[in-house]
Amino acid sequence: MKIAWFTPFSEQSAIGRCSALVVEQLKRFAEVDIWHPKSENLRASTVRTVRIDRPEEIVPANLAGYDLLVYNFGNYLPFHKDIFEISQRSPGIAILHDFVYHHFFAQYWLTYRNNPEAYKLTMERRYGQAGRREAESSLARKNPVLWETDRVVDYPLFEDIIGRMYGVVVHSNFFAEKVRACYPGPVTRLPLPYDIPQTPVTLTRADLSVPEGSILLVTIGHLNPNKLVHQIIEVLGRNRDRLKEIFYVAVGPCDPAYQERLQALVTQFDLRAKVRLTGYATDELLTAYVSHADVCINLRHPSFEGASASVIEEMLHGKPVIVTNGAFCSELPDDCVLKIRPGQEAEELPNALHRLIGDGAARSRLGANARNYAREQFHAERYVRELLPFIREVREGIPLLQLTDRIAVELNHMGATAGMDIVQSISRHMDELFSPPRTGLTDRTPI
Amino acid sequence: MKVVVATSISPFIDGGATQIASWLTQALREAGHEVDFFQLPFSPLYSEVLDQTLAFRLIDLSDRGERLIAIRTPSHLLRHPFKILWFIHHHRTAYDLWGTRYQDFPNTPEGICYRDAIRRADAAAFGEARRIFCNSGVMAARIKKFNGVDAEVLYPPLLRPEVFRQDNCGDYILYVSRLTHHKRQWLAIQGMLHTKTQVRLIIAGQPDPDSRVYLRELETLAQSKELGGRVSIIPRWIPEQEKIDLLANCLASIYIPLDEDSYGYPSLEAHHAGKAVITATDSGGTLELIRDRENGFVVPPDPEAIGRAMDELYRDRNLARTMGERGRRRIGELGISNEKMLQKLLS
Amino acid sequence: MKVAVVNNGVPFVKGGAEYLADSLTRKLEEFGHQAILVRIPFAWEPPNKIVESMLACRLLRIPNVDRVIALKFPAYYIPHPEKVLWLLHQFRQAYDLWGTPFQGLPNSPEGLAIREAIIKTDNTYLTQVRKIYTNSEVTSKRLMTFNGIDSTVLYPPLLETTHFTCDGYGDYVYFPSRITQSKRQHLAVESMRYVRSNTRLIVSGKEEAPEDLVRIEKLIKDHRLAARVTIINRFISEKEKSDLFSKALGCVYIPYDEDSYGYVTLESYHARKPVITCDDSGGTSLVVKDGMTGFIVPPQAEALADAIDRLAADRRKAQIMGEAGYDLVGQLRISWDHVIANLTA
């Protein structure tokens, strides 16, 4: 079996990191080429890599030598636009790393393609008139644009990525259910593979200037408002008497407006000695903070992810992690992470912190459970073991889906509209003849 | 009665199905029915099979005629409320040839998808047919095995059996068939190498388009010194009248293909001419017609056994004649006739 | 060359197109090609079946042929890299018949959608062929008007011509054709009231509907024309037809507004007989040149009678016109040599 594995492959891409792990295992069972968009800081690879220079020239004929194409999708436009465009011409398996792709498509249509009409059509096709109204309202800038509000989770647009795909992989059950609700093809949930660097951490707490004797709380990642760092600072400020020994570090880049807001909070609660915002940090620094952390705080509300690489990373480090009880994190066992209810951070976070800070044994227990669970679950070998039968299942459906595609092309040439009887009758004939579990012509017809 | 007969064809490649379908059409017309005959093109290329299968399904003959008789797959998927299948063979690479060197689907999950889709489509056709006939016991067993469906055997008759006559019991064994390797004309010649009498062998038939090498091999073999010119080859299409004359004057006929699905018209023609038929134990469908030492010989596919059967017929012309007579009767016993065929298909 | 002639087929229905398809297949074989006729069943009721039939044709394949010659909608959609069209007509209900009583398709959003689908599909696939020939100027013009697609006319010849001979110029004019309103045998019969010479009329053909025959028989009875008009009301053999032509004075062929010139005119010319036709007969004007190869008259009984009398008055002239008609067929290249050379080029 020959597989083309499309992924960003920069050192900066978490998806690239995950791909490297998977491919390393997958190559034992298949010949794998990594296809990646142009970027700096490419990862080293033990398989052949192909750089995508001109995505518009990569058409099905160029990929005919592969038995299967696998596309990794995240919502960061620079990493994923080429992959998206190629995938829409040459379908394969989609691995969805994120749940919300609205930011990707908004940027793709409005900025990159400069085609607001396409954005509106996309929203209408997926969400009907309500979607169209939201799009129009965002374009008119009457309200804050949709993708900067929490309501964006109701318009995730992952549907637009997978419409023509032969199969979909996600990394959480909640997302698998959402995909199944709108996609007729094969869907599977696999645990996201991840690892942590094997090299020992050389930086000490002192190197990091963490005050001696303090309890180190750490949040890592791109600090967007949905990571609730502002909530965390506020909780620390309002409960400073109960949470005396803490030292909180938020590690990761942050957009200026949010950075300003966080700084203002730090000043307001007079937390300058207890809270640090590092901004962008190297992998080495980030790893050092996590490895010295006593407690990791990893909240999301709303959650745009399909699974959380940072939570997994913290678990692999054997840390007690406080998470929001929603989406991917709600699926983690209760004895591996500490969950607080979304929207209840102000009430529940102080108690959770208080409990952990006061009980070293509890911290160790939770951390050990987390590590054991994560090592067993989020392992590339396991991922590939479960991916292979799924690949087989998908491939057993491809000829019929390709037939459906060819018919869709014919119907398109005929100018057949969705309301015409032919669309229904051809679906019925295909069901009668091939009784395929899932063909879903209506979803695949580009009309 | 208004009847539509339909089959699929590979243009310019004559197959048994086309023959059966066009003879059936003529027989129906001669019996006073109004018949329209459709031969729809079909490419066996695996990657195009599903599209074409669906195309056949999209063809609706529902309000056309009181019966649809469908012969070769996938004509069995044409739409008609009163559809009768006379199933000649499966898309064999999706069935009994799967896993053999003839398998043309790739050995991949995609290949399995094609195979299973074809099988499901067949199931749909079997499910909606009013009656299911097939052309041999071999086929009935295969349909039962793969599709779990009972098909009734309806042996295809010759359109004009009465043209075959019996003149003399001559000194030659006749092998009339396409010249192609799996018909094993070579084995018949090898049999001749073991004969001890002056029996002769005449091999006649159109060489297959790609069988030039095969023909040369046959000719070389036929010119073996030991044979003393007792084997002749007529490597061309044999006009009907010539065939009738050759059959009328032969000692007996031989038909020893490898594993055929049906008894084959050559055996039937020989019997109508009152001639015995030598066949082989691994010839498949011929065994449904020929019984050893009754209306011919059923011998192992080895040259010595074949040579012995030839000699025995040569030495004992009475035996040859008696076996030929029994062959004629055997056709009656099996109910191979146009009347029976029409009666069953239109019942 | 291995050639597949592809036509659509309506079970149990045979007409001019089927005859032409059969003829073409036989002629291809005579010209040394291997030929096969493929008929793809076509259904149009309810109208969704039109679209199903179109799609079916797109999904079919013709293996093992070097050339496809496609004749009709929707059979001409069948994919093949070496496809030429000899277009007899498109699905006229979606084109010139739309908005007429013969529209066929319902005047509903669905009917409209199907019409648009037919036009769009024609526009897409009729441009993806090696070449388009048509059977008449009318077909070519329609294709240009509605689809903007260029084509070349290739006149359909008769299947066999050698049996048509001339055995003098007798005392009757001959009108062979299916008996139906639009062929206007009734007008020919009526004209016999006004014929002054002793010329007779022989009509041969099977009636399309019983009333077609009743009407003609009534005319004969009412005007006591039984002695002057013979109706041979059945299919007649080629032999009978050529015998009738061979002794005829001339031919009458006066259909109403047809696309093509009609095989009858060709048959007549092959028997060296002039043709009388009407100025509203349509395609016949291609092969009937007034005063040269026959007469073109208004569709009136008196005018027809006058033309018949003119033939009877000068049999030498009738012969000259019949021979001129024969020459014209040659000049127009209405021959299988020409047809097959083009279709297999």
C-alpha cells in the first residue's frame, strides 16, 4: 500500500509533530510519502518528503500512484490552505485536528481568495438562511464578526472540508458524533498520538526564576481568550488569601489586545510578583515550565479543538491538570484530570486549586494516573493499529464513492438541480443495486 | 405475445450468449411472437463495470412487452415487471475466477468493493426476477453456491437441429470448434499418436484472433511422422453446410475443452447427426450430456485414453452407430428442444 | 474498421431512423468494414425517464470498436473517443416543438428543468465529437439556431437502388407512402376529379389510423373515382414497389412540411420518373426542380391535376425530367460511397 500523507511539517506545527510520530509507525505497514506545504524549520523525516510548490498543479493524475491520500487538517490558514485545495480535487481520508474551521474559511474566502460571495454561499449551503444572515451580518461589520464570538461553535464549517472525503478521522467522541450527524461516510475516533521530548530538562526552577517554595501553576499554548487566562488571573486575585504560595506562568504567544487585557488584570489585582506572561517561548523553555509545574491549568471555553495536544503533553509529563469538563477533556477518565464545569470557573477553580495545593499526595496520584493513561492511550503505535483497519474499511468504499462522484459530474454537466427527480431516482437505483452502506449522492453532488 | 430479448455483448467477439439470444429471438418469432432484440454493449474492464451496471439499471423497459428475457449479465438489471432470466454466466472474475490467475480486479480493498458491488447487484436482479433459468447444471450449482439462489436448468437447443443428417459412418473423428488453447485440440492430436488403427482426425474451426502461435503448434504436431498424415486441420470458419456434411460422414465427434460451463453446441450437433461424442472427465458441462460408453466416451484427459476410445470406435462401427443413436435419444430425454425452451420461458 | 452504429430504440417501434440505421450497418459491411448496430432503449414517460436515459447513455461503454456513428438523442451521448454523429434529429420537444402542441414535455418547473438539461447536455457533449453530420439542411439549421453548433449535411441514400428500373411511361402516377393525414394522399385522390387525361393514380401503403383510410375511401366513392384510383392498402414488398415505379408515368409525393426530401423521391428518380410535389412539402424542394425534374405546385387539387396532365401530355418530357432527377441525385452526392467515406474518415 502506498500512501500520500499531507501535513504541515514545520517544527512549529503540532500537527506536523503528530504526523511525524504516526508516519514513523505507519511506514512499517505501508510505503508513505509526506507531502507538505512550503515552510521554514522543516522536521527531519525518515520517509520521502514532497514539497508542495504549486498546489494548483497537483491534480488526481499526479497522485494516481498512491492507493490512498490522507489529509491532516488544522485551522491555521498558512499551513493548511494548499492541503485543503488539493484535497477538494483528489479526495481521501481527512484527519480533523480541529473542531471549528470557521476562522480558516473566513480567512480563506475573505482575505486569501477575496471572494465574500463564496463565504456567504458556504454558510448558506451548510446552515441555511440562518448561516447566510450570520455571514452577511459579519461582512457588514454591524456586530463583532461571528468568528470572534462564542457562537462560532454553532457554525464550525468542518462540514466543508469533509463533504467530498472518503472517510474521516477525529480524535474525540464528541466530535465523532458531530461528524456522523452530517457526513454519511465512514468515521472513526482515534486517540491523538503525542510524545514528549526524551532529552532531560536542564533548566532548573532557579533558572526559570520561580520563587523558591512556591507552588508553580502553568498554562501553555497559544493564549487566546477561550483559554480563559483572564479568568485564572482573576481567580488568583480574588482568592489570594487562600492561594498564598502560588506562582502562575502563562507560556505562549498572545495577541496584543488580549495581552493588554491580561496585563491590566495583573495590575488591578496586584499580582505582578505572582503572575508571569512569557509571550512566545522556545520548546525548551516551554518543556521546562511544564516539567517543573506542580499543577497545569488547561481550560477551554468554548472549545475549538478536536482534541487537546497540550493537555496530553501535560499528562505525559505526569502533571495534575485542571481542565474544563467539555468536549475532548470530558472524555478523559475522572481519576486522571480534575474537571471543572464550563462557565463555573469563578466558583470551582479556587476550590480545585486549593485542594491540589494543599495535598501533595493527591497531586502525585493524579499526575501518575494521567501519565499512565496518556502513555497507553496517546501512542502512535496504538493509533496506527487502529488506523489500519479503518483504512481498509474506507478503501472498500472508495470505488462506489468514485462512481458517485462520476455521476455527480455527469449531473452537473446536465445542469441537473437538486430538486430534480433524477437526483432521487439515481440514489435509489444505487441503493437497490449496490446497497452500499453509505454513498450519499446528495452530499456529494456539487449543485 | 410481445417479448423483449436482451443481452450484453462485446462487439465483434462472438460469445455463446449472443448465439443463444439471437436463436431464441428467431425461435420466438417463428412461433408467432412479436419480439424485439436488444444487444447492449458492455466492456468487461473492471474499473468501468459499475458505471455500466448502473447504466443498464437506468434503462426502463417497464411498459414494453409482456415479458423481458434477459440473457447475459448485466442485462438482468434492465427494468421490467415481468423479467425472466436465462442466466448464462456470472461476471466470473467476481465469482469463481476470483483468486485465480484470471482475476482482473486488483487484490486490494478497492477490488473487494468492486467484487461485492457486482455480487449485490446480481442479488438484486435475482430478487426481482419472475423466473430464473440457467444453461447448465454447472451454472445452477455455481448460482446456488455463490448467490444462494435456485435456478432451473434450461438447456439451449440448436435453432435448426433438423438440418443435421447422418450419411456414412466414415473413418474420421471430427473436432469442430474455435481453435484456441483451452479447447485442447492439441490433446486430440496427442491422442492420435496413441492410436493403433488407421482412424483419422479432422480439426476444423476459426482460429481465435490471438492464436496464431497455437495454430502453428497444432500444425507442427499434426505433421508428426508417426501420424502418417492422418490428422488434417481446416483453420477457418466452417460454413453451416460444410459442417453438416462433415458431421454426416464422420465416425464420431470429439469435444474435450477444459472445464466448460455447458455442454457446448458441438456435442449437440454431433448427436443430432447421430454421432457419438468423445469427451474428457474434466470438460465440465459436457458431462451433463455425455455418459461413458452410452452415447460416447468420457475418458481422462490423457492421450492414451483418448487414443484407445478412437481406436475402439474405428474397430467397432456398430458401436459407433449405436452410441450415436443413443445420443439422439439423450437429447430428447434432457428435453432439449425449441418447443420446450419456449414453453418454459413463456410459462 | 470496426464500427458501431448507435441509435436509440423504442421496443417494437420501427420507422425511418431504424431503417436508416439498418441500411448504414449493412452498407458499412458491404464496404469492407466490420459493423454492428447498437440500439439503446429510450423511454420518455414520465419525463424523468428522459434524464435517466441520458445518464444511462453517458454511463455505457462500447469496447472494441474504432469508430462510433451515433444517430439520435440520447444515444449520441455514449462516450467514445472516435465518435461521429450523423444526426437525424435532436429531441425536438425541447427545441422547435417547445411551445407547440407537440411539446410533449410538461409546462411545469419540472418540464422546464428537463428541457434545460437537454439543451445543456447537447451543448456539452455535441461539441465533444470528431464531427457532426446531419441528414438535412433543416437539421443543420436547427442545430445552429438553438445550440450554435456547426454541422455538415450528408444526404441519406436509399439502401438498394439497382432494382429500380424504367420500363416505359405508362398511364398512371404512383404515390407510395404510409397513408396518413400529413402525407396528404387525400389531396392526390381529390385531384383525380380534375385530371382530364386518362391517367390513373395508384396509392400504396398501410394506413396509420383507420380514419385515414376511411376518409380516402369516402372521397373515391363520393366522386366515383374507383376506376381511376387504386389503393393498395398494405405493406408492399420492394419488388412490388419497384415494379410499380418501373411502369409509372411519374410519382406524386406531397407531404406537408417534412424535414427531408423523402426516400420516395429518390426511388422515383432511380426509376427515371419525374416527381410532382407541393410548394409546402418542405425538404422535397432539394431534389425536385420545377420543370426540370418534376413539378412543384400549390397544395390544391386543380393544380396537382394540371401537373399530372402536363406529364401525360408529353411523355418524352416526362422521361427527360426523370433522367434529370436521376442525374441530380448524383450531383447532390446522395450515395453510400459519399456517406461512408465521410463517416469513416
